[in-house]
Amino acid sequence: MRFSSKIICSVLLFISTSVMAEVELLAGSGISIIAVNGVEVESDSLIGNTVSATLPNGINQVLVNYSAEIESSGDLEIETTNPHVIVFNAKDSRIQLSTPEITRLSDFETFDKGQQWKLADSSGHTISYQSKPLIKEGFQLSRDYAAELQRFNQSGDALSINSFAASNRSSASLPINNVASGVAINPLSNGSVYNSDSVNLPEQLLQYWYMKADAETRERFKAWIRNK
């Protein structure tokens, strides 16, 4: 991907203010953050689950799954959902991702079809989102989430990163059909309809990875830009 000098300069200007606008995403009990904006994230806990992520302001895509203890035949078994792609729009806020209380297998299977996630800011206000499970048919010994997400983001699906870049206000305002669950996903509301003229995905990703880098890497990045 080639970035224009205009994008790079705007990122450096933004960095130089020492204030990086961002969104903090916190995952509730049983939820693991697998990837952010198409990039797999490293675990930040001893049990291997990533439970928080720092995101740039604007439209973001996260890949998550949920595990719960479900009673079956008198025993408790750990069930894990398919990975779900969730897309939402937020700015300068701390957001909690959670699920309804699930104890029965039937409720768990319904949840895995999508549209029962809960997103709320620190004031308790609901954050609109769109979501879709990534379904893999057949016997599964293990799954390559990174490869599955890459294929999804190259598919042209309305929730793919490639679609963000090609999206416009008129197409984003239409409901999205969730093939896996058979329900319509409501468009983002409260001013959160995606507008490709106002949101620059490469710039968002540059900001995100700059914030993830250590101080030495940031200095190398700035030195590299100054020499361009």
C-alpha cells in the first residue's frame, strides 16, 4: 500500500501535538479480541485472551469470539462461538463490548447467529454496530482466523475493510443482509453512517500502529518520514 505525502504529513502533524485521539475498547467476560482493522492482535493476558484494544477515532472493524460455560446433560461445558466481525463508529471514548447472560445451549446458538452483542460507552449510551459471524463448514480441528479474516476483507462484503475504502454515503445507508443469520443488519445510526470523504482508512491505520509502537520505533518512523 502506498501512502501519499499528504497523508503522511497529516499523521506527523497529528503526532506532533502529543495528543492522539483514540477509542479504548474493553471486552467483557468471556470475550476475546482476535484482530483489529484486519491485523491479528497479541494476547495481553496469561490465559491467551486479548481483552482490550486501543483504536483510532472513526470506523473500526474488530474480530472477536465469545466463550461461556453451558450446562449440558447435567455437566458444564465450555462452548466458543464462531469469530464475529463487528464494525462500529466511535470517537474519543471508552467502549465496553459485552454479551447477554447465556447459560443454555439454545440461547448460545441463537447468540452465535449475530446481532446480540452489546456496545456501550462509559456513560451507558448504546453504540450502534453492524456484525456478521465468519462461518466455516465441516469438521474443524483448528481455525486460521488471520487467513479467514483476510479472505473476508478481500471479499467485497459490506463489513470488509476493502468496502470501507469504496463505500459512500448512499450505499452505507442501506440495510445489510446477514446471510449467516438471515436477518437484516440496521445501518449505523446517530451520525455514524460511513462517509469515505470524511474518514481516511490508511490514515486511521497509521495512527493506530503508531500508538501501538514503542518510543524507539516511533522515532525511527518519524526520521523515515522526514527523509522522504
